[in-house]
Amino acid sequence: MYKNILIATDGSSLSARAVEHGTNLAKAVGATVLLLTVAERFHVFALEADQLGETPASFREHMQRHAERTLEEASEIARKIGVDATTLHMEDDAPYQAIIRTAEGQRSDLIVMASHGRDGVSALFLGSETMKVLSHSKIPVLMVR
């Protein structure tokens, strides 16, 4: 049924559960796995605490380290389950669009992600990336709570 599964992760503990669930599913059905993390670009006028007081260069370095750690942790979960996974880090102002575009480009037939990841002010203004993927994706989405 599923041959190519994209699993989106933000490094949160809830995302780790989605990675575990998605890789277990992939193992059960013999699907390939792409682990994706999307970092937002630096903005001069930012609501994100991560961006306050940072320069574009320091922010990019911080986000790169976070993405590497996120993908390494997700890859370790997949390895423990016995699934080889490809990893990808992207930057985009609209993470949900990057997730959908990547899933379409990779011909994924399922997107797996946590029910939520954002919190704080950005969640109020931007809404849940998961809800946006659910609303806009033509590819089935498995939401892990």
C-alpha cells in the first residue's frame, strides 16, 4: 500500500513518537523512509524567541546544529527499528509547504507527522503546521498524537 513514507520531525518528543510510529509502519509494509526537518528562515522582525538577538549568520548556524541533531535523533530511532532512512533538512518560510512539496517531489504516498509541534506566540499567529499540511496536502497524512 505505502512504498515511500515521508516523516516530518521538529525534534520534539512528540515528533520522536511520530518518527517511531512511521518507521514501524514502514518496516511492516516494506516502505522507504525520508526523514525531513524544515527550519524557518531568519527574519529581521521576528516573533520567535530563537531569532531575537541573533544575527542572520548565528541564527543559521544555530538552526543547522538543531536540524543535524533532530535528524540524527530521528535516524537513530529508525536504525533501532531496523529501517534505513534518508534525511533532508530544508529552509522555508512556510514549513507546511516545504513538507508538501517534498512529499510530492519524492513521490511519497504518505506523510507522517506529530499532531503539533509549535507552541507560544507563533502557534497563535501561524497555526499548526500539521493542520496546514492536513488542509492542503493531496497526499494522505497520518497524524500521531
